Amino acid sequence: MLDFDTPSSLPYELPDFAKVEVSELVPAFFTAVDDHAAEVAAIAATPEEPTWENTVEALEASGRMLDRVLAVIFNYAGTMATPEIRDVEEAVSPPLAKHFSELYLNEALWERIKRVDENTQIEEGSEEAALMAYWRRKFRRGGAELAPEQRDELKQIDERLAELSTRFGRVLQEQTEASAVLITLEEELAGLSEATREVLATDAKEAGKQGWLIRLGLPSVQPILESLENPEVRRRVYEASLQRAGTANDETLKEIARLRARRAALLGYASHADFVAEEETAGSVDAVKGLLNQVIPAAVGNAHGEYKRLLDKQAVSAGEENPELTGADWAYWSAQLKQEELSVDEEELRSYFPLDQVLIDGAFYAAQRLYGIEVVRREDLEGYHPEALVWEVREGADSSYPGVAPGEGIGLIITDMYARPTKRGGAWMSSFVDQSDLLGTKPVVVNVLNIAKPAELAPGEVGRALLSLDEVATVFHEFGHALHGLLSEVRYPSLSGTSVPRDFVEFPSQINENWALQPEILANYAKHVDTGEVLPAELVAAVQKQAQWGEGFATTEYVAACVVDLAWHQLTEDEAAQVTDIAAFERRALEEAGIDIADKIAPRYRSAYFNHIFAGGYSADYWSYLWAEVLDADGFQAFVDTGAAREASLDADDAAKTSGAEAEEIDLDDVRFAGERFRRMILSRGATIDYEDAFWMFRGRQRSVEPLLRRRGLAGAVTG
């Protein structure tokens, strides 16, 4: 049995997963909760005058055992969600919510924190100032200033929401597994490569079925629809995706929306969306709507144009005079038109993107060139699953980054790349250990993806699964999150790494996506799986041209999901209680937002399977990806224009006058300077910074939405 009471003796405090016993997780959790409650009570009852050290730092240092237990439980719940693990998650979620509600409602502790703030000289802009603001915000939003009867109600709401969110996630995962589409006739697989067929056959066999099993990912449109030639099979897969949860989660999600609205009202907010936006860099729902209103008209207009072109393509190819193009067909005919116009064969392209090359020679290599770090396998360390591989991140031998010696260990990253029935869909980064100078800990982070596992995968190997361009981007994206956690250099764990607003946390990850298609990086990893041939120049050009392909569809399905999210979370308690027809509620919200093509483009996630907002941390916040992309699209110019980046470090005002130049290619021998600035100003600082100021200092000017609109081919959007 793993002893959670003390830090692991393994390097970087990596948990000894071989000693984890699922049956002991719940007892360990309750012991850890009791220990943390005792620590908090002792801090609140300290007879000495409140000081920074005996109150704020003591609070930061408390709950270490609880952190270790929860890191295992919640990582396992996402990656190895057996029925036993799901039971564990359901058992701990409500009492965990109750525990933290009681912490934020501890009057004696709240008084001590306020007295520390009043009596301590805290330097403006310092890490201490950021931490004090963090704790004051946590207590205020946790109900510390409510009347006693309101506190009791808030506590009950938090416990119930934790129970409901866990239930939503469990039901969705079970329903998604059950909704996999079984194909029994091989001719219905027309259009799929042999490699894909092998994967589907393996999935069917593992499920105890005969034939080929198409498992579903989280989004409405499944990637396999691009290749399936049979329209009836496409329809079956599409309908299975849209209807996967049926009505199983309807009452749960409606109660979640109602309780979130009630909680917001108790705390003095107009809606849950307003409650959430206050903590984000956007600051208000009006600011979010302003951004969406800049994007939606052009996105929908472009989508209508794309639809007409696909309809024409279908008519010519299928010999139909009046064809009907449904949501099930859009991805297929888009892929056909793309292949015709850009001369890109998606299956051929995949052969240049084996996972091991994308990860090691792509994402890891780019980080080495940009930030001076190196990533090496630690075969002596084991992950929580045979496919979860452990890597050490070190300062490179040629690094000149201040305060870190060449070769010094930075942390560990675990990569868990392949789909399995017990893994939640999607891709994410999380951690087992957060960086903190106060605690003397270095980070242990996790990257989780859901790539189809190749038929042959040797134990301990990354594997040679062939990736689509979207999957390549996801590898770089999630490693961007990992870098944010790994390169953290802060004192306090509450401010460490990715502990930043949702609309800022996606900024480093989306910045990192840009490197996937930079010519020098691409040439280092995009090599044919069989011949080793570098991606030919004509394919490189075609890949670059694909950047804006289908952006009308992609942007519309994304903003449609944002609209659905905000629609639920701007409701009052009474309004939420009156929703009876969820499909009609979604349609009305989309129509009011001006998305008049929803019959052809479903939101990326419909309510019943919108895991991000009903079981994840993105409620009223799914728009944060778009907000962060504004920062990314504009901020990446600082890398492109390295000269401007150098000027910005000396004179931001002068740099702002000259930093608009575009460049087609980046010389990585020169860009290390910008990489180290990004590491120092953004990646290392966690939540200790003023986010607007930090962006301005790095970029050399205030953010602009124009680069985002140009990138997405939406430059015609109204920006006034």
C-alpha cells in the first residue's frame, strides 16, 4: 500500500504506482481530509498575532497528504476509470466539496488573513501580493462574507454540485462506450486505410465483438467521418455521436445549471457566467460577448460559402441534381474537396507523422531549440499504466538560462497517448506534483491523449501510430501546457504553473501549437514511417495552405458550443428550472446568436455530452480557448519578428511601433532570445503576474484581435 502520509522517495516525489491499491484510496482520502482539517484548525486557533508566516504560508504548506491522495484519484479517474475507480471518485467528491466549503467559511481563519493583509507591508506586484489577492478572492467567493443561513445553503449547494458533476461524467463515459458503432460488413469500411481497419478490428475484439468497432470521441463530428465512403455508415456514426447520452444526463445537467445560478445569486452575481468571468482576464461577460460578436458573423458567413462549395462537389461526384448535404456528410465532402484542391491525400500525409517522431523529434526538439531544455526517457521509473511513459526534463548542456545550472533536473513528464475504454475522451494535462520553492518540490506533470493504438505496440515504446494534422497539433498543444507546469519558478503552490485563469492558461499551449508547422521543426520530425523520406516540399506547401481550410465550419461549431455554454450559465435559478426541452433551448440560443446554419453544423459539444462544462472546469468558460487564441495569434508575432522581441526587452514603446512585420519563416538559431523571454515572463511566473502587463511586456504592445481574424480567414468580421 502506498503511504500517502509522506512524500514519495522516488525522484521528484513521483508516486510509487506499483503500491497503489484502489481499495485503500477512500480510507486514505478521509484520513487526509481529517489531517488537513486539523492543520487548518490549528492555524485558525494560533494564539500569536497573525503573521505572513504563521497564517498565509502555513495555509499554503497545509494539506500535503490530501494533495497526494487527490492527485492519484483524479488522474486515475480520467485515465483508468474502471468501475472501482468511478466508485472512488463518486465517494470522495461530495465530502471534498464540503471540506473546502468549511475551509472558506472558517471565520477565525478569514479574520486572521484579513489582519495579515492590514498589518503587513506587501510590495505591490510581488508574489506575496498575488497570493494575498488569491486567498482573499477564494474566501470571498467561497461565502466568507455571507450570513450564517446563507453559508449553510452554499455548503449544501457545493456538495450537491460535486455529486452531480461526477455523476454527469460517469454517465457520459458509460454512454459513450455503449454508443460505439459496430460494423459487421467489410464493404461498409470503404475509404478506410488498412491500418485504421486493424485498429477497429482490435477494438472490436477487446470488446468481445465480431467485426470492426468505431469508438466515439468527445466532439459531435468524429474524425473517421472524413474517410467513410458509405453515407449510411456516416449517418450511423454521426447519429450515435449526437445521441450518445440520450436523456440520461438531462435532469442532471438542468439541476447543475439551476444550482450554479442559485449559488451565483447568493454570492451577489447576476449569473454563474458573471461569477466565472470575474476571475478571468476577460473580466466580464460583456467582454466575452464582444469577442464572440466579432467572430460569429464572419464564421457563419464563411460556413455558408463552404456549404455551397461542398454541395456542388457532392453533386458533381455523386451525379445528383439536388443533393442534400447533412451534418453527417460535411466532413467527408470537405476532405474530398481539400484533396482535390490542395492535392493532399490525408492517408499519405499521416505516413509522415508517426507518434514517436512527432513527440520526440517534434515537440521535444522544438522545446530544446526554444528554451534550452532536454527531455530524456527514464526507463527506471514506471507510470501508472504500461502505456504511461516517464521522461525527465533537464536544463540543456548549452543553456544559459539564469539561475539554473546546465544539466540540472527540472521535473518529470508522463506521456499517456493511446485511447482505451477506461480513459475519458479528449486530451489534457494534469499533475501529480506541483512546483513550489516553499515546499521544495519540482513538478511531475502528465500529458494524456486519445490516439488510436497501433496493432503492434512494444512494451515501453512510444509507438508508431500515424497521426492526422489535428492530432499533431494536439501533441504540441498539450506539451505546451506541460511546459507551463514544468518551467514554473514560484514560491507558493497555489500560484504554480498552470494555476492561472482559464482564458490565459490556453495561451502557452496554443503558442506551442505554432511550432508544429514551422519549416525547421517540421523537417526534423515529418519523415515517412517506412522510408525515412522527409516530407516533400510540395506536401509542406499543401500543409501550410491547409491552415485556413474549413475554418468557417471549425469556427462555427466552436462558437456554437460557446453560445450553448453561456446560454445555460446566464440563466437565473427560475429560468433554469423552466427549461423542459433541451434541444429547443439550444436551437433558440443559437438562433439568437445569429448561427443560422445549426441544422448543418452541430455545436462541437451538445449539452448532453458537454463534459467540459458539466463535469470539467470550463463551465461558462468554454470561450476561454478563443480568448487565449487572440493572445496566441498576436503574441506569436514576437517570435516571428525576433528583432522586435529584442527591441521590446529594451524599449517596449519603440518596439510597439515596428512589431507588425510579418515573416514566413523563423530562424531558430536567432529565436532562442524570444524563447527565453517567453519562459522568463510567462511560463515561469504562474499566477504571480498581471496578465495584461505580462503580455504587453512580451509582445511590445497591447493585444489585438486582428491577427486571430486573419489566421482563421475571418478578416472580414466587424471589429468596431
